[in-house]
Amino acid sequence: MSLASKIYCVVALLIAVALGIAGLGIYSLNNLSEKMEHSSLTAQRLGVLSRIGDELWKQVSDIKDLVMSTDENEMAKIKTQQFAANDEVMKKVTAEYDTYLPPNAGAEFTGRMPKVRAQWDKYLAILNRVADFSIQNTKAKAERLLVEISGIYTNVDDNLAKFVNINEAEVERINDADELTALSKRTILVNKLRVRLLKSQVIMANINASSDAKATDAYVKEGDETMKEAYAFVEELISLTTGERQKYYTDLKNILLEKIRPLRMEFTKNAIEDSNVKGMEIYEKEARPARTEIADYVNGLLDNGIKLVNELAAEGNAAANTAIYTTVIGSIIGLVLGAVIAIVIIRQLTASLNKIIAGLGDSSMQVDSASNQI
């Protein structure tokens, strides 16, 4: 092989080594870049998952404010406005999560947020039911009705007391024994009526305070019997009186039947139903487990994401170290190989030059010998 060919081969070998080193470096850097990009996407997904957790607890705070409120307008506002706002944020956040998925994401990744959204929709539907019961606020309605009924009873009792407190002069004017007996009977009936009306108030207060279904039923039955007795006393008073007093007892009968009776029925219904308790039962039995289901799933994704970030960080460090080692070792190999090849080329060139010089010396001697002969 000629010297020129050898030089070309050496140069080609050096170029190949340089290209190999460059290729290894590019591969290592590309691998590192992919790890960093994957790590960045994972970190952004973790941020989204954290915001989902924040929305969960914000919704818990809103339902707590709603349940504790006694203002129906405020409760309705929380349900219609804040619930809707939380739902809108949740939709945006879960949609944002999908934008941070890797291009080659599999079904496990792409199916995460649809599952979270389905769980959230279920949870929100339950909270809306809780809100509907709380907005009814039957306990507060029952208390307001109790106050209203008590006010009517107080007014009735004040008027009845006037008929009981008969002065001695009026009694002395009564000479007829039957009339005096009738007066005593009416007085006793009025006192019995007052006692029954007072007892009815106590029973309603017991109904409102009771949390035991059997006890509540017993109070309701007792209240109905008490009011039946009150109606009977009023009927008897109507039959035993005339004139202004008879008109008063007739009006009182109408008040008891047409005003107090429907109020008592509405009060009893609201006190027994206690929508707030029903709402809290739904929250405890259905909403809390649904929220826990979402939280557990999201926390699981967070744990996996943190683990993945740590793994990617370790792989990124390894890729960076590989890139450094590849470049350093490749450079050393290139320098050593270049030095060896340079030494070989120099030796070959020196040997060739020595041969040429020797050949030139022989030729010079031959020329000198020929010239001497001439």
C-alpha cells in the first residue's frame, strides 16, 4: 500500500472515531433531554393533582357553610353559585391534566381523569341532595312555627284568664244556686282548657327537641289527644254561655280549628322530618365515602407521581453521568489513538525518507565514480 493510501486510511479512521464519540454524546444528551421532559410533565401533573385535592376540600368547606347556615337565601346562593364554580374549576383542572400526558401515554394514563371526573360528578350529585335537604331547613321552620303558635296560645290564655278572675261582688249578685253552679263549672272548664293549651305547648317543645322516633310518635299522639280535650272543653263552654262570652268561645273554637290546627300539623311535619338531620345522614353515609374514594385515588396518583419523579431524577443523573463519561473516555481514546497513529505515520515517513536519502547517496557515489572514470 502506498504512503498516500496509508495516510488516507489513518485520517478516515480518526474521522470514524470522532463520529462515534459524537454519536455517543448525542445519544446520551438526547436520553437526558427525554428524561428531563418526562420529569417536567410528571411534575406538572402532580401540580394538577394537588389542585384537585384543594377543590375537594373547598367543596367540603362550602357544604359545611351551607349546612350550618340558617339563611335560606344564603344557602341557595352557595348551592347555585359556589357549587357551580367548583365544578367548573374541576372540569378545567382535569382537562389540563390530559395536556401533560406523554405522547405515547397508554390507557392507564389516559383513563385517570375520566375516572376522577366520574367520581366527582357522583360526589357533587350527593352534595346537591344534602343541600336540598338543608335548604328546606325544616327544623328552623318548626321552631318559627312553635314561636308563632306559642304567641297565639299566650294571647288566648290572657283572655281566658279574664273570665276566670271573677270579682266577689259579681258572685254576691248571683242568688240562684244553679247559676252559681254553672259559673263554677265554666270556671273549672276554662282552667282545664288553659292547662290543655299549656300542655300542648310543652308537648310541641318535646317533639321539636326529640331525636328518638318512638318518643316523637308518642308525643304526637299525646298532643293530638290533648287538643281533642281542648276542643271538647271549648264546645262545652259554648253550650254553657250566652251573649259576648259565647261569641268569644265560638271565635276561640274557630281559632283552634282553622288557625292553630294547620299550624300544629305543619309544625309536626317539619319537626319530625328534620331535613337537616336527613341531609347530614346522606352526607355521612354517601358523600363522605364518595369524597374519600376520590381523595384516596388522587393521593395514590400523587404517590405514584412522586415515585416516578424520583426515578426519573435518578435516571437523569445516570444519563448525565453517562454523557460525561462517554465524552471524557471517547476523548481520551481519540487522543491516545491519534498519538499512536501519529507515531506510526512519523516512523513510516522517517523510514521512507531514510531510504530515499540512502538511495540518493548511492546515486551520488555512482555519478562521482562515473565522472572519475571519464
